[in-house]
Amino acid sequence: MLNRLLPLLITLTFVAAACGGSEQLQIDGLAAEINPEECVDGSGKEVTIYSGRTENLIEPVLEAFACATGISVQVRWGSSTQLALLIGEEGNRSPADVFLSRSPGPVGFLESKGLLGTIDDSVLNLVGEENRSAEGSWIGFSGRKRVLVRNIDLVSDAELPSSVFDLTEEKWRGKVAIPGTNGSFVDWFTVFRDQYGTDVAAQWLNDMVDNDARYYPNNRSIVEATGRGEIEMGLVNHYYNYQEVAAAGDEHRARNHDLDDDDIGSLLIITAATVLDSAENSGAANELLAYLLTEPVQSYFTNRTFEYPLAAGVQPNAALPKLSALEIGSVDFDALGGGFEETAKIIEASGIQNQ
Amino acid sequence: MTRTRAPRELRVIGLICSLAFAFPGLYLIWRNFTSGADPLGLLFAKETLEPFWRTVRLAVLVSLSAAGLGTALAWCTTRTDLPFRRLWRILLPIPLVFPTFIGAAAFIRTLNPGGLANDIFGSIGINETPELRGLFGAWFVLTLFCYPYVYLPVAARLRQLPGSFEQSALILGDTAPQAFRRIVLRQISGSLTAGTLLVFLYTISDFGAVQLMRYDTLTRAIESNYLARPPMAFALSLILLIFAGLVVLAERSVNRRLPEVKSRRVSQPMTYVLGRWKAAATALVGGTLLFAVLAPTMALVDWAADGLLRTQRGGRPLTIDPSKVIEATTNTLSSSVITGFVALMAVTPIAFLVGRYRDRIGRMTHSVVIATFAIPGILIALSLRFWTIRSGFFGDLLYDSMALLIFAYVVRFASLAMGTALVAVKTVPDGLHDAASTLGADRWRRFRSVDLPVMRPGLLAAGGLVILSTMKELPISLIVAPIGFPTLTTRIFGSFEDAFVAEAGIMAVVLVCSSALLSWFLVLRRADHL
């Protein structure tokens, strides 16, 4: 009896599973805001993403993509650094098709290992030249601007500096926080070296250390400490304070201050998307990258996550400070291949991590 | 004592375990060769030595204070007439479950200047609180996170001590402290050193707490060099691992000189009447819980409440819903409980080899298992990926499977069960065993009817230690877990990274509650009684 029933049961299970798979995808919330249309039927195509951009921000976009294209999406979430290391270890057998990075550093790491493939020209052309790789190995799909966050009870508007170079003055002694070893700071400092020369950049960092600049491990901890008044101000990405204010409102006592437009302290740092050289689904991967650059997604980034849009003619949200001329993409990022190693040495030697 | 040769099957199992646990270490050595790293050259460089000594200084301080605190708490909750002992026993292991990256941030949010406890401090007349940072901050936070490594095994051991020794000592004229030093301390020394070793190894491998406290240790240097200077990161990790190995060997040689403990409770354990010390003991236990559990939880609840209130007011909606919380909780609980069981199955044979047969393979495996605890989790994750991708068919089969995830967790945390399991094996009285043998019971029967009942509570406590730690594990959960297998910790990390503090707070509160539930279950099963 059982002998005859078992194959039947197994078949039924498979049939049920197959039916489940072709069921029409339903999306709601932010994802439906990005793609209000009915979902298309599954195309049978799939794409595997390693995402260093976090789930809260990116999942609605990926849901909308799956709904709009019928491509099924698999994601491994993680920190950009760790995922880059993982891809480095997996090499050309990596199951990943696409890598999304929160900052350029991890992309540079994979590029130096020769693991990045070439993105289709039609996709590359969707972003400005300054926000894509000259070799076609990565595109920027949103941006975060460097700013000075300060506690509004401790620092008055009138005395605010206009350049990072002002921060080495005596009046800011012991009052500025620097996320010395954090990825986005390391990227920023690499561009700083490229723009002003290594001597100027290293001198600035040493002067900051002499001026008792205080070390914090990351942007978030600086914004939090500034809100409590533990430290007067700090060099961070603009993004974090928007989240804190969105969460706590006026109770949070820190606000962003924009340094001069042409100051290196106003740099825009892109978040990057790449297709791996070993990607088995490079067609779907390119479709995904193109989707990231469409108008609804770019609008979502600026209106919902308060980042800077980079494509489709979308204007930054009115709440965001206007964009400076400097963008990290405009620097020859590719030529800086070994630049990160040198940057790490300079930062380590400055002793900022012990401040 | 009878010292028979270890059964061959047991030695084979031991050998397999030592190989399995050696994966991360071998990977590290391999990477040192292939990346052109120069660990010897780095060993005496200023940029290695400075963070190295800072690491050692912190680890020694945390070990001492966690050993003292853990033992005191264990004694108060097991051997005295302290009120609400059962409640304390449920709450005291909870700090194990805080992932340090959010736990330390929560401490800062509550206790630092301008923090949540500012008004409370002010109302009791404390206007200047020290800022938690640097050596002091790292020591304070890690002591509170780590005392359970000592508390759990020592409490288990204390419950089991026969009261007769102390009674004799007291009758012969010792004061209570003298009796403690001469009798109790000798009897718990094995558990105490094993627990303290775990504290030491955890401290040298921690990254989350030390970085937020801005205390520059080797792990920070390793972490910020992974991408920029991989050879340096690998070399520093190898130095860390070799140092950990030396510490493990040192502990073993100390442990070998400790008195044999072969006693199982027959009479009731002594219960001391605290009398006028009751207030002080209550203050110690209450104060520990206040700082170690309540302070960080306060910040987590504050974050969570802010988010919920904001949604009520029509602000930004939460990015999580109940179904996501339930999914993550189920994943966390199932994977950690399975890991607890598998870890016990892995360490019990090793504990038998070492504790009963003094087998050489067993001792080697024991050291490998424990030293692995000092390897940063991300390296364990990468090493497993490294080995599976290079092992063809089996690797493909394992990749993206629950089996690999559980294996990685076990490699990371079985060390926590090792010490307690060893004590459990050693406390099975030989006489009982010999009697069973004379009566004709075969090995398997003896194990089931003699060893297991005696060891069961101890093994449960060991499993509990593994389960609570697995629940908070981050890098392995991110890198090795099958795609689409979120745990509470990965969700907390994802939310916290991008300052979605409300979502992170809600998940973290759920994590703390689930751990309290597990802890309650273990206390209920008398796991802390051994």
C-alpha cells in the first residue's frame, strides 16, 4: 500500500511546489510604490545578488524588479567588506552575479583581483561618465555626500567652518570626530590624496591628530554621540543624520552642516553596482543594473532613503543640500587600484585610531 | 583509578573532530603562504606590538574581573539563602546573547554623558559619570558580557559539591572564608580556569565591543586591513591564533596540577545563612543585572518604542512586519538549538578521551577545539567557503546548506561546551563505572545507564552556553547561511548599519526575550545544578 502511495505523494508534492512557483507575485508597501503595475509572469530567469547595501533600503527595489521583469531574485545580505572577501575566496566559482557595494573600496578590491566583468554599454550609458568606471566594470546608482554633523546646542551656526582645512585650527581642538578606519572615510581620504597629493592629505590628517581629533569607529556612532553632546561635531556621510531625525525628531540634537561646495569635505561618494566576470546570468544581471537606474528607483532613493539620485534626470529631494561639483566618480577611481593600500598605511601611521 | 586504553572508535572520532576543527587554522596558515604574508617580520614591528600588548592587557583585566564576578555570583545564587535565587539564575546568563556591536552601542546610549540614564544618575546626585571608552570602557563592557562564561560552569560545579567537606572544615574551626579557600576553591578550580580561559580567548577575538569603546586592539588592525592589505590581516590573525594556542597550552599545564575532583553530591550542599551580608549579596547580584541586562535593554527598548510611537504618529512606517520577526526568530531558535546538540555530540567523545582515558589524540583535539575560539568568526566563515569550493562534489552539495551552517557554528562555539563537558566526565565516580562493568554491562550500556545520567545536567549547561552564543553570531550567519535564511542577528545588523534603530531595537528585544525563555527552560531542567 505504502509502496504505491509514496511515489504518488512525491509527485503531488512536486506538482504543488511547481504550482506555487508560478503563482502571480504580489507586492505591496514601498515596492508597490516603485512598481504600481501588475506583476508580469515569471520568466524563468534568475539573478543572484550579494548585497552590501542593507535589506531595509534595497529590498523594496529588488521586489519591484522581480515584479516588473519576472526575474526571480536571490540575495545574500551582508557587509560590503565581508561580501567582497567572500567573492574573493569563491573566485570564478562564485554563485553571485551582481555585487552591490555601499562604498567604492570593496569594488576596488574585487577589480584588483580581476573578478569584475564588463557591463553592457547600454547600461553604462544610463549614468554620467563621472559616475561609472572607464573600463565598464562598475556603475554608481546612488550617492552619499560627506558633511560635518554638529550638535546644535554646542556649536552655533555663526562659527561653523567652511572647509575641512579649518578643522585643524586651535578653536576646534578636541571637538571633531573622525571615523578613521571606516570604509567611507578611507574612500574619501583616497580621493583627497588623489586631488591634493599625498603630502597635503597626510599632513592634514596628522594636523587633525595633533589637534586632538577624536576617533570613532563609524558614521553611525559619531551621529549618535553628536546627538547626545558627547562630541561637538564629526566628519560623516549625510545619510545617517536623516535617519536619526526621522526616528527621534527634535529630540535628536544634531544636524548636518555642508562645507563649501568646492571643498573636499563635500565629496559625493557613490554606492556601486557590478556584474561579476563569472556571472552565469549576466543578461539578468545587466537588466537589474539598468532597473536600478530607472526613474522610479532613482526617485525612491532620493525621496525615501534620502540619498542622491545619479540617473534618469531625477532631481535630489528638496530636503537634501545641493550637490557639490566634486564626485568620487570624477576621480580616476580605477587608477587608484593600489591607492587603498597606501591610504591604509597613512591612516595607520597617523595614529588616529588611538585618539 | 583505572586507566584503560581508549576504545579505538573513540580515538577515530577524536581524530576526525580535530581535523574538522583545524579547518580555519589550516586555512589561515595556507593564506599566509599564498598571500606573501610575513608574520615573523610583523611580529616585532611597532604596529603589531602596540595593539598586541593592549589586547593582552585588556584580556588579563577582563579575565580577572569576570572570574571574580562570575564566581561570586555563582556562590551567592547556589550556596546561600539569597532571596529569589531561581529568578537570578534565569536572568544571569542573558548577557551572553547580546551581539557586542549593538550591546556595546546600547551601553553607550544608556550610560554615557547625555544618555538615557543621565536623569536617573542626576536624581541620585551623580552628575559626573565617566565616559565609557578606551581601556576602562572595554574592560567594563566585556566583563559584563563575559562573566557568564565563568558563572555557568562554576555554578554547575558548586551545586554538585558535597556539603560534608565544608561542614568538616567548619567543625574543625575554619571560618567560612577559610573553608571557601581551602575546600571550595580547590573543588571548583577546574571549572573556574576553564571558564576564565574562555573569557580570555573571547576578549582577544572580540571586535564589536572594543571598536565601539575605541580601544585599539589586534582585531581592529585585522579588520581594517582585510581589503587594503590582506597579507597583513592574515599575518596578524595567525599571530593571534598562535598566541591563543600558547594560552590554551598554559592553561592545560596549570589544570593538570589541580587536584583531582571525583566527587558527586550525596549529601545536600551547604547552604550558608547570609544574615547581615544579605543586603550586600543582593546588591552584588542586583547591581550586576542592573548594568549587564537592564542598562543595554533600556536602550534597545527605547529605540524600539521610538519607532513604534513614530509609526503611530504617522511617521515613516517600520520596514519590518510581524511575519519577518517570526521568521527570523524561528530560524535563530532552530539553528542554535541544533548547533547546541551537535556541539555536545562533538565534544562528548573528546571529553571522554581526555577525562577518562588521558588519551594523547584527545588532548590534542581538546586544545585545537578550544584555541579555535580565538579565531574571528569571519575567518571561520571564509575558511569553510574556501574548503567547500575546493572539494568538488561534496563541496557543491554542502554549499548553501543548513548542514554547513551548523558545522560552522559548531566549529566556532563547541569550545564553550568543551570545558564543562570535561568536568562532567571527570565527575562520574570510577567506582560506579567499575561496578557496572563487573555486573557485565557493555560499554554502550555503561554509557547510557551510568555516565549519561550523571553527566546530563552538566551537558545541558554546556549546550546552553553554545545555544545562547550561537543566537548572537553574526559573520557566519551572514556568509555561510543558505540564501534567504535571516536570523535575528543578521536582521539587527542590517537595520543597525543603516541607522534603522527602531527595527534593530525590536529585533534585539525579541532576541533577549527568546534567550530568557531558553535560559528559563535550562534552569527548569536543572541544567545549572549539574
